[in-house]
Amino acid sequence: MSDPSKPDAPTPQVNAAILRDIGLFGGLDEATLGLLATELPVERVPVATKVVAEGDPAREMFVVVSGELEVLKRSPTGGEVRVAMLGPGDWFGEMSIVDVQPRSATVRSLAPSLLLRMSAEHVDQLLYRRDLKAYSLLVMNIARELSRRLRVMDGILSQFVGSLTDQHKPGT
């Protein structure tokens, strides 16, 4: 694979073997992985590039093939707070495949990155209309990741509320 930090280099191709190692595509057969590898657009993203912005319309998700990105949320005071880091094998923007709400966060590259872009149309044309089992597996993989993230946030929220409650107990 060529170096994503060189902007003049040709965009590297993604193949089924690369997709096989990404949890989003877990359980998909070789033919489907091959189809996705050839049909989904690959994007080279230079360092410090805003890939998506919080509040913007959401129409596609992205899979990190290489590189490093940060997920940022707007704070009540207008600043940005880093809420997650992403690397190879991670994905973001999957809520746009499930609902039609605006982007819930900003994602910016911290290193030259290579991303696979998948729209709701891609999911419909390449999976749903072609192979319901593959479509179901992809949706279940998205649901599992959303569930995992919700559990992590529940834990963080519980710790935060617990520490606030402890700080404001009478007699402390």
C-alpha cells in the first residue's frame, strides 16, 4: 500500500483482505468483501483535515484504513472537547446509515489517513438489494458497536454523577 502522507501518490486500492480485518465487515463472505473493496470510494485525507463537522447533514460513514483521527464535540462554551481517538479498523458516521439526523460530532485527522467512504446508497445497492444476509450482518455489526459505545458512556456518566453526588453530600 502506498504512503497516504504523500498527496501526489495515487490513491491506494483496498482489497478484501484489508476489509476482512475490520469489525464492521465481520462475517461477510469473500465475494461481498471483494465487491465492497472495488465499489466503495477510498479517500486520502491530509493531516489537520476536518472530515465531517458537527451539525452538518449526514449522508455517509467512513472506515479508517490507515491514519489517526480525533472525534470532537462542541462544549457549552463553544470550544471543542476530544471525546475519542480513531485508528485503523475503526469507523465513524455510522449513525447516518441508521437515521437522518445531522452529524453529532466533528472528526479531524491527526495524521495522514486513508478512509473508505460508505453512503446509505452504497449499503442499499451493494448489500440490501444484493444479499439480505450480508446487509443484516453489517447492520448488526453497527448495532454492536453502538451498543458498546453506549455502555462505555453509561459507565462514564455513572462515574461523573457519582462523583458529583459524593461532593455534595451533607456533612462533607
